[in-house]
Amino acid sequence: MRRGPPLLKDAVEPIPPGSHPHDMTDEHDIADALALLAQNGDPVSIYPASSTNVVLGRIKSVHPELPHFTFELNEGEFLPPGEATFVAWLRSSKMQFNLAYDDWVSKPGEPTLLPLDFPLRCQVLNRRASTRLETPLGIYYMASFVLNGKPYELQLYDFSAGGVGMRAPPRDTVGLHVGRKLQRVRLELGPDTVMIADLEVRLSRTFRSFLLGEQVQIGCQFTNLSPAMEEELKRLLNDLNSSRQR
């Protein structure tokens, strides 16, 4: 069953400057990536160069033989002439590419459908620069902090030497936008380990859990880690990894 149109909360931010994405230039790889987005119905965000607004839609189909695909805009959306940047989540990586048309011509009688050529190059940024381990089942790893006078407590679902992943219902994540800096976060990493660390929100993504309903995934990167804290994180990761291999 195809999902409804993407909402503004589904918008995906472009790859930030200073990141180090890799280039995807093989036409077959690009076709596979676009086909996967179409198959999953994943939301795609478009950032026109001549506008500050984000345009939302999905990839409807990919031509089986030619380097063409069809993009489905949300009802009432349009793209101004010129270059535009397309951004989407491809599994755990962010995929981004640019296309430019003097006039984004839709299919006759179908104003929301745009026939487009493949991009010559896609940028792919893997958000998991360091190995992440999921927290063990049955043990609640938590993150607690105060932001603008409001207390937060979110469950950790994974952590690494580079950051942590948290999740909670939307009502418990209000204000946790990408780029938000969180100071003195109390991290409960196991039954007997507590760390205090500064974090920066790098990912905010809504998803639906079969058991928990609508959830927000918050990915954070550590900032200003001391050498002692880095060593403690590595030890925890090694201990958790070793226990799973027994």
C-alpha cells in the first residue's frame, strides 16, 4: 500500500558543507539507488536554487532500460526554473544530486509527474562514520538533559565512539532540531556506567514502529570529548561487542 504524500516534517536537510561524501557516478548504481527509493516510497526533498522553500515528493518509477525516472510532486507543488538539489535517505546514508531545467515540464494531463533524466553524479554521505552497536534488549540505556529549562529523557538505541542514537515519541522530542547543541547530557551506558557529554543533533527522522507507533529518531555526535572519555567509550564498545560474540 502506497503511503500518503510526504509532510514537511519528512524533509531531509542537504549534506552540510565540510562533510566528506563519496561520489556515485556509475549509471547502473544510480539506477539501483533511484529504484530503491521508488520501491520504498521514501520522501525526497528538493531545494530549488532560486527559492528558500523545500519542495516535497517521491520517485514514482525508474525506466527499466533508459536513464530516466519519473518524480511525483506533492499536490500543488511546483519547481521554479533552474537548478535544484534533491536529497533523500538511502538506507542509513544520505543521497544528494542536482538537476537543472529551464522549464520543469510535467507529463500531459498529470501536473504532479515530472519525467527527468538521471543525474550524472550523486553524492552519498554515510552517517555512520564509526561502528555503532545497538543497545542490548531488556536493558534501558538512557540520555537525560535539560534544554531551555525543559527536562528531556530519551531512550538510547545505539552508540559508538562518534555519537549516540536516541528515540522517543514526537511529543518528547520537540525542539531537538538538526544543529541543536545539547550540553551536559547524562548518558546511562549500561548498568554501572554513567557519562556526562556534550552532543550535537545531526539527524532527526520520523518513523513508525510496529510496537510503539510513531517515533522520532535523533542521531547525535559527541563534541568536546576528553581523551579519558574516548577511552571509556572504546572500552564499553569492546565489552559489549565481546559479550555478543560469546
